[in-house]
Amino acid sequence: HYLIKSFIIIDIFYFRMSNMGTLSKFIISLTLVFLSTACSNTSQEMDYPVTKKDHVVDEIFGLKIEDPYRWLEDFTSEEAKAWVEEQNILTDQFLNNPYQKSIKRDLEEIWVSEQISIPYKKGEKTFYYLNDGLKQQSIFMMKACDDCEEEVLLDPNQFSVDGTISLSDVSVSPDAKYLAYSISDGGSDWRTWKVMNIETKEVLVDKIEWSKFSYATWESDSSGFYYQKYREPEEALADINRSPQLFFHRLYDDQKKDSLIYKDDQSPDRSWSIAVPDEGDYRVLSIGEGTDERNLIHIKFEKEGDFIPIINEFEATYNFLGGVKNRLWFYTTLDAPKGRIVSLDIIEGGDYLWKEVIAEDAPISSVSLVGKKLVVNYLQDTITKIKFFDLEGNYLSDLAFPQNGSINGFYGNLKDRTAYFEFTNYTTPEEVFEIDVETLSYKSYWKSDIPGFNPEQYSSEMRFYESLDGTQIPIHIAKQTGLKIDKNTPLLLYGYGGFNIPILPNFSKTFYSWMKSGGVLAVANLRGGSEYGDEWHEAGMLLNKQNVFDDFASAAKYLHDKEIGSPKTTVSLGRSNGGLLVAATMLQNPNLFKVAIPQVGVLDMLRYHKFTIGWAWTSDYGEPDEKEDFLNLLSYSPYHNIQQDVCYPTTLITTSSRDDRVVPSHSYKFAAKLQEYQSCDNPILLRVESRAGHGAGTSKDKQIDEIADIFGYAFNIIKGN
């Protein structure tokens, strides 16, 4: 369940004319010139490709629901591909402009800077990702000892010529002798696992296929690892993924010999993850349903025993933090919507005892158990505050850090003396620190150096604004220091608002390129996230989902009232669930935005559960087959709420033909209907990338192309060209 949620928001990319032959491009381009009398839109200026309409009407709970573009759900068909080809040719004509070229040049300079992930240790060895800004994919690195030279352990740039086959996940064995790693082809969520001998760099014969939303969890003796597997689908990019099974793979064995550890065919919506403690023979099985944070906990107290239900009702979240022989630590929301820490003592005779270790206080963002300390990451109005406790829950100290922003890291285990953490905010690039977990003293380990970036030239502030129902919503506003701000200033409004995911201060080359070009960045911390705990999430989910759209619209109104941009200069941007946010808010408030950019969005809320992993989102959206949820979903579903005789903002819809999480048919159908109904000459464009998925593992060049295209187009529209 946690893994499915953790993969929801990540990047995607596009389909280029280079995929077609010269004659094909010429014929399609000529065809577009003569489409004005055949197009179904009413615009005098835009000539969209002809989109076939079928007579498809469903009767649901007594209502007749038209779905004329359902044929686009077969997004791998030749007919759909030809339609996408025409859409991309039209879109490319608008994206090629001087602003796009300027931003792309800036991005190519900005990108050439070293970037590392937060390191972690296994014994004496240190592991992390590294990218010098020139490579398509980050390289997985290792230092065999603190004083040793770093060395390349795995270079995914060797997987393919164009960088579209990526390294997805890595897992180092407890003895640091083996590396399990997974590969994604063209951005798909499907993973193929392989194993490397770390000392010899030899790739072993092991090969695991049809794994998805899964880590590799090693056994304590490094003999093999656990993973989650789905049945092989008939259509890999579209078929529903249900009834996963938990397997154990022993090194050097064929996958067919892997041991089935757990399954539940009677509960097809459940998923599994297993944890192995630093010490002890017990194994902790977490059972979840979809993206619901609540889960069950079963424990096998002996290696050869059975799993015993410890938490057998979906009443709260229980995240296993770590353990020793007779004690396990968990983060839980039981009777604590902001989170607390509890321990489970195993008593002889198979009995056990729960005990509160750290009581509920501020919202907890994350917890680490490292170096015999509990490191708790609290949120205070989206700002990180780190507190250290001993294993009994006694407070030790705060992390004395001079700046406000986001702090992440502290990965490790009970025996580690050293850990690493990272600091960042909207105007401070990432800096990694090494901390002595015993003394809590720390020092800089690595610092990002963005070419041309001077932190003194940029500033960020947090404010609060009032939403429609009076709720106070935090918003971060970042810009160039000294920039003259008025109603003519380009404004980028970004949001997400869902799945208990907080949007916290973080430096982004994407956002920096917007500010560098003279725009203001505003990031609203909408309900639906976890910025203030479970109550904040619940206020923006299910029947409360409209609150999220109201929060986003209220953010735009607040900024405009303060003359920070205006409806003529505001761009709304969001991905995945954020794509839903942008589309729904745009339809409900068409006069608030100049440009709307819904990316890889969930846009057909009545059928989202019928593809790949979409069924897992019912915990946040509701069940379309139940009347109350259906009527609520219908009230804001973007595809179903496009109206005739309304002038909608200029809209650039982006997706990928290989997105097997939020399948591209959402964007295809939405674009087709919005083009049909648009009543003015504001363009409705669809940009479809090939050889990319929902976003994870996207190559450097594709990231730069996407950012340059969307921001270049937005500036071009705002500036009136």
C-alpha cells in the first residue's frame, strides 16, 4: 500500500515528430490546413485534427452518461496512435517559439551541476546516486570505506543509447556483498530485478520479472530477498493489476523456484511488504489496500513459523521502524491523527505488549531509527523540525539548524555511528550533511553548485490565505529579490492536494528556471496532503474533494487581490492527482487562469478504476460503482464537466504513450472533448511523449525538453505573442 502510494507523483515526457517519416509528416501537415470545415470545435482560429465520435451512452444510477471518445481508451491501437501523431504535429507548431529556446538554453546550463542522493551505509560501505548534470541517468556509486575513492557500481546510461531504460530501485544486502536492482523500460511501472556481486561487479544469472510497486527486502543472512509480483498481463500497459503475491527469491535460483510467502486471492485489492529486523528471527508483514494509509500487521515470530495477526483491522497506520530481539518500534496514527511512536515487546510464550514511546505532538513527516536513537521529523506549518529521542522515548535534543526548510534523511540501522541528512528550500539548493549520531554533531558533506545561481538574488516567504469555507491555507511564494511585482507579473501556481502527500519546500531546477525567467512561483499546501496530519488529508478526500479545488482557486484569488499576477498572467500546473486539480479548477473557474497545464492527470473519474492500478485510488477518490461516490465524482470529473459556450483558458495537456499508472486515455479523451467544446480561440493542445511513463526514470534531455516546452509556451501566451 505504501509502495503504491509512493509511486503516484513522479515525472513524464513526450512524443516527437522524429518518430515519423518525412512523407508522413508532410501529408499530415497538409491535411491540417484543410480541416476547418470538418472540425467539431466552434473556434474561428483553431483547426484541430478531426476526432471520431462514437455513440456510447451508459446508464448509471438512472443517469445517462455519454462517452463518445471511449475508443481512445484503446491507446495502443493504430487508430489512437495516428490520432496522437496529428495532435503532436499541431502542438509542435505552438511550442516552437523564442521563449522556449531561451528557457531551454538556460536549463541546459542549469543542469550541468553535480547532484547526489542522500547517502546511506551498509557496514563500512557508503552508497548514493550521482549525476554530473551531463548524463541522462544518475549513476549508483559506492565508497568501500570513509577514506576510499568513490567508484561506479552501476551505470544505467549503459542500458540504452537514448537513456530511456532506467535504474528504478536498488537494495544492498546486509553483508554489502550483493546489490539487487530493478530496471524500467521506457518509464513503465513494471520492473525487472537483477543481482550484482558488489566486489566483482559481475551480474548474476538471477532475473525477476513482472514485479511492480515493490522493493527487494533482503534476508538477514543475504541468501536472497523478498519481492511482490503480479500475474503476467495480456496487455502490459493497460490491464488491471490485482492480487499480487509475495515471494522469496534465493540467489542463483531460477524465478520459477521462488517460494510463495503470502497471497490472498479472496482479497484482490491487498498488497504486501515485509520487513526484516536488524536482530531477531521474526518477520513483519504489512498488508494494505490500495493507497489507504491504514494497514494490518502480521508477525512471524520464528523463521519457520506462520504469520500471526497482530493488527487485524484497518483502523490506523502502522509503519515498522526497526527492532531488536524482543522489541519492535512502529509509527502509528492509532488515537493520534498527527502520529506517535509505539513499541511492541515480545514476551516469552508468544505473548506481546504495546507501549507508547513518544506521544502525539506536531504532525510527524517521517521517523528514522538509527544509531540507537529515534529521529523524528516534525512539521510546523510545512517547515521541518528534527528532534532526537532515545529508544525509551526520552527527549534528547533538537537538531540545531540555522535555516527553515525541509530536512530529509537519517537512513541507517541501530549499529550505525554515522548517518546523512539533506537540507533544501525553494531558494536553497540541496546540501548534504554527515552527522555523528552519538554526539549529534554534523558537518557539510556535499553542496549543490548550480551554475549562475546566487541565493542572495532569490527570496521566499510563507503566507496564509483563506479558502472558501474559511480554512487557513499555507502558501509559499518565491521570486527574484527586487523583482517588481504587479498584476502583469507571470505567476506559476502549483499544487497537488491528495493521497496524504505533503508538498514541502524543495529546490527545483524546474521552478528555478521559471523564477530566472522573471516569474513568481506560488506553491499552495492544499488539503488532501499530510501537512497537518490525517485530519488535513481527510478534509480533502472522498466527499470532501471539492475542498481541494476551492483551496486552489482561493489561492489564485488571494494572489490576484494582492496584485501578485492576475488572471491574464497566471499559469496553473500540477501532475497526476495534481493534473486532476488543474483541470477541475480550470473548468470551475475558467476566468482565473491564462494558461492551464494538467500533466498526466486523472481526468475521467467515472472509469479511472478500470485500468492498471487505478482501482487503488478509491480510498482517496471514492468508488465509482457506489451511488454516493459516483454522484460526487461526477460533480467534478473533468471529462464530464466540460460545458458548451464557455471560453476556457489556453490549455496544454501533457501525457506519455507508455504511462501505465495514469493511462494516457485520460488525457486523450479530455483533450478531444475540450477541443470540441472550446468556444473561443484559446488553443487546447495535447503533448504526448513516447518512451516515457508517469515520470520516474525520465532522461535528462526529455526533462529539459518538457520544461522548456511548457514554460516557453506559457510565457509566449502571457506576453501576448
